[in-house]
Amino acid sequence: MHKIIVFVLFFGMTSSLVAQKDSTKSLQEVVVYANKFPTLSKNIVQTIGLITDKNLLHQQANTADILTASGQVFVQKSQLGGGSPVIRGFEASRVLLMVDGVRMNSAIFRAGHLQNIISVDNMILDRVEILYGPSSTMYGSDALGGVVNMFTKNPILSKTDAWKTNGNVVYRYASGQNENRAHVDVNIANNKWAFLTSFTNSSFGDLRQGNNRSTAYPDFGKRLFFVTRENGVDMVNSNASKVNIQKTTGYTQTDFLQKILFKPNDNTEHLVNIQLSNSSDYNRYDRLTETSKGLPVYAEWYYGPQVRNMLGYKLSKTKLKGYFNELTFNTHYQHLEESRISRKLNSNNKDFRVEKVDIIGTNLDMLHTDAKGDVHFGVEAYYDIVNSTAYRTNISTLVNSAITTRYSDGPTNMAYQAIYVQQRKNLNSHWVLNDGLRLNLVQLNARFKDTALMHFPFTEAKQSNAAFTGNIGLAYNADNGYRVAFGLSSGFRAPNIDDLTKVFDTKTGYVVVPNKDLKPEYTYNAEMNVSKNTAAYGWGASVFYTWFKNALVADKYTWNGQSQIVYQGVLSNVYATQNKAKANVQGFNVNGRLRLLYNTDLTATYTYTKGTYNDGVKEMPLDHIPPSYGRVGLKHGTPTLNAELFSVFNGWKHIADYNLNGEDNEIYATKDGMPSWMTINFATNYAPSKRLSVGFQIENMTDLNYRYFASGISAVGRNYVLSCKYAF
């Protein structure tokens, strides 16, 4: 596979020496929204990944799987209903998720592995942009490693005052997880008003993993047992006859979107954006596979329904008089819910921990544009209110009792404010300068009401952090498609409620306790990228180095002078999130594209990342660093037929490169670490008419058994996918 990538890159580079004159014409200019207003990508120094292929966007099980299938982002999974993006070695609360210009990251985004991205319905996505590297100048706290910027479809106005209706009905079935998804979207509009309604209902059964295992690890990933409760007794059931069926992984999800667009004139738009996402309970599969003394540790461990509700309003103005030509004002309210429910084998004690977060936010962005470039000025504010409750139910007597909450149980909130400016200046016809500066202010207030259970040595945690972040860079755009860019940027992340106040066992015998003396994390990044793009071929390479200061990592700790405490009936080693001295992350990406025949392209991408941190005593691997990964694809595309044969692959992650005290989850890997793997996949979409299209895919054609690094569930085996779309 690596040889194929080298071939694509080598051929792309050498062909620039012999290309005919017509093959050096540049591709159509690409517009991105990385700076919040539409901008030509060539004028932005920062590396940006763009996903606009509707087949890729809409023909995946969820939004996380889009990133995996693209080969541009590594994604971790702890259960079927999961997906935690990793950008340049940063994950979870260190990667900012955005949807339609609104921060998804809440005050309880954890540093471990997340599944929040699946609450954005991929069936209504219009595009996804991935911003690589620190992006705090434009996006604030949490954008240490980058940003995943998701944009849903907008209503489309009609050209006349007569009302017009159109829409789509989609059905998708996948054999690997018995997936059934039904989607409908309807656009009703005239030349001033437009209403877009979208609804998706998704049902997933138990995930079947691949049967083709390595001879070195013949039992890896096998689901040998599952637990049921019968007549008030926990029963450990054998799954020996169906070891590839990962029992109890199924779940359901419902997504609704309503947008209302009003355009009274050519220069003004009002947009109301309503998004509702609600899942069923879904099991934490990795926890349900843990054993102790030959028996399962847990009889039950599942997340309660994941709820994401958003109500937003956006005002857009163009052709303004005065210094600023354009303006967008975005205000929004979000309500989030998540819960964790667990019960150990043969125990009557069932623990419920429930979190609710209410978020109010607003953004104002103004843009001045002239022949020399543009100046972008913005202000934003977010306010998060966290409510954390917990209780234990004796399932035999139905008596409730108190247990420790996951987060502080008193009034708890976080406030984010920022002011920022970003400039793009055309130095001449080839050189463009990017620079920007941002002032961040973040406050946290947390109170602990019930301190008796954990014997807290404090009753409140308060922080107020201010930080400057910035970026500067130059890009050179040649007439023949060559481009060179170099940039410096910094990132900032204020410790959140999860960092400061969490009490939780990330695995049996390992309990994390609060540490109120945390400081903000910072990243300082340098990167360089070189590329050339023409209609006939393209290639690119980027290299980066990120210095990670005050890195928050979990390490051994003492609680009231004790290195071990009894937590949920288990004597557990005490850990806490702490600022370590320093860390660094470095890596590179190479990619290539070659036009073989009319509308037929060969593409390849390969990413390598390495990270280490030093605690002042010794150097060790930084957690969350993925193995090398990439994608190679041969694609043919016409208005009638799209077909692609492609491979997605990961390199080895040897156990010596794991952080054994962090979130790398070595207990779910082999004794040697996570083996390398490569899948062969085929996807096609045929549109016999403008109204009807049919898609067919075969994922993991060789039925390979494999698992993504740090994941607690094996990936899907051979998977047949059928989809049908009817437009009206």
C-alpha cells in the first residue's frame, strides 16, 4: 500500500516536468469557511481538509464514519454508537467540534473519548471542513489540535414569488450491523421565504466483526459471553457459537432539523436553525467485555439517551456602508443531556449519573474587504450551566441512596468571552499574509454540596483565566499551480468542569479525583506545506511541530494523603488530571491525485504522528497519538455513475508506544499493541434518472478482523450496504 502512495506522489511530481501546457491549468478555485466568511482556500495559510462528496457524506452510518472513510482524520470508538476524532494527536476536549457556526464542545467535554459527533445527522450535511493545527485565534478555547467544522444544508429560495416544493426520500440498509435508516427532507420556498425540514430515523443491530484473524492473535476481539438477567439473577451466557457478533451493541437514534430562511432583500438574510437529536440507551461495549477472575466485571454499563437540542438565529448582512462590508450575528441556545448507568455482576446496586448542560452563546463577526485583502473583527460569548446528579437504586428493594456525582453537585458554570481580529493582506499577485490575535477570558465556578462520601478537602473550585493567542503566516501562489505556505499559530484550552471536578473510574481499580489547581493548556505550532494542483494531477506535503505546554495528563495522585481509596467497593489507585511540564507532537502528511482517464482519478493520502511528554523525570509517549494511517482510492465519476475501489489502512501501534496511564486503552489491545490493518472497499452510486439513484457498497471485502487504536470494539466485518434515493 505504501508503494502505491509513493507511486502516486512520484508520478504527480515528475509529470510536472513533462506536462503539456493545457494540463498546467489550475483547478477551479475552492471556497472554504475556515475564517467564518467564504474565502478562497489558496489565501489561507492553515491546512484545511474539505469533504463535499455527497456520496461520502450521506452514505455512511454516522458523521464520525465520514471522517474515517475520508482517510483525513483518525477516529476512535468505544462502542457502535461512538466516534472520537483525533487531529494531529489531539482528541476529545482538545479538538473543537462546530456545527453551523456553533460550538458543540460543552463544559463537560471529557479528555478521554467522545461520541458527541454522531448527534449531527450526516444525512443532511452539506460539507465538512477539517482545520489542522491550533485554531484558537478564530475559534477560541479547545482548538488545540484543530477543528471539525460541520455545515448542514440551508433552505433554497425559489426564483419567483410562487411557492415551490421539492425534497428527497432516502433508505439505507447495511448488513454488518443490521442497519436500517430512513430519511426525508423537504424544501418549501418562494423568492423570500424558504423552509427546510429534515427527519432521519436510524436503527442499528449488533455489530458483526470480521472473521479473518491474524494467526498471531486467533482469539482477538471474540465475544465469548454476554450477561442477561433472568428471574432476578444475573446469567453469564456463552456466545461461543457466534463469537463475531458483538452482542448488545445496537441502538436507535432520531434526528430532526428545521430551518427557516427569510430574505427581504439581496443584502439581508434571517435564518432560524432548530436541531433535535435523541438516541436510545446504548451500551458501553468495552466495559461489558472486561473480566476479573474469569467473570464479567459488569452486568450493565450503558449510556442513557444522548440528547442535543439547539435553537439558533443568524443574521447576515452584505454591502454595508462604512468600514465593514459584511456582518453576521449568531445567537443560540443548546440543551444537552447524557447519563451513565452501571451495575456490577451479581450486585443489586445500580448506579445512575445524569448530566444536563444548558448553553447560551452569541457571536458577532464583521468583515472589511478591499483590493488589498480583508480585516475580520469578531466578539463571542458562551455561558454553560451544568447540573450533575447521581443516585443508586437497589433493584431488589427499589430503595434509592446517595452516591458521588460525576461532577460538582452544587451550582456549576463556565463563561467564555473573547475578542479577536484576523487579517488577510495581499502583498502582491503571488504572496498573501495571514495574521491574527485573540484575547480569551474564561471563568469557572463550581461548588461541592455533598462532600461526605468522598471526604473532599475543599468545597469549591474557582478559576479565571486570560490568554492571548495568535497566528501569522505567508503563502505563495504561483501561476502554474505551485503553492508554498509557512505558518506559526498558538492554541489555548482552559480547564473545564470535566478536568477540575470529575470523580470517575475510567477502568476498574483506577479512579480519577478532582484537582482544582489546574492551569490552561497551550500549543505553539509551526508548519510548512507545499503543493501543486492542476486538472491532470496534484500532490501535496505538509510537516508540523507542536509544542504542548502545561499539558493535562492523568497521573498518580494522593487524596487526603492516600494513594489508594475504596471507590464503588473496589480498592482503587488514585489518579488526577495534572499539568505536566512539557510535551511535543510532530508529524507529516503526504497526498497525491492523478487523472488516469476521463473522470477517473487515483488518489492517496498518508499521515504520520508522534508525541511524547516529559514530566520532569522521564520522557514517555503522549496518549491519543494514533498510528500512521491513510487511504488510497481509484474513483470514476460521471453524473450518471460514481464508482470507487479504495483502501483504508492503519500502521502498527506497538505497546511500547502506548501511554499506560492515559487514554490509550491497552487492555483492549493485544499483548503487543494494536496490529496494523488494511481494508479493501468498493462503493458505487448509479442514477438512471434525475429523480432516482441507487447506491451499493461492500466494506471490508476480505472480512478482516481489526480494531482502531484505543478502541474497545472491533470494526465491522464484510458489510453489504444498499441505499436508494428518490428526489421529488
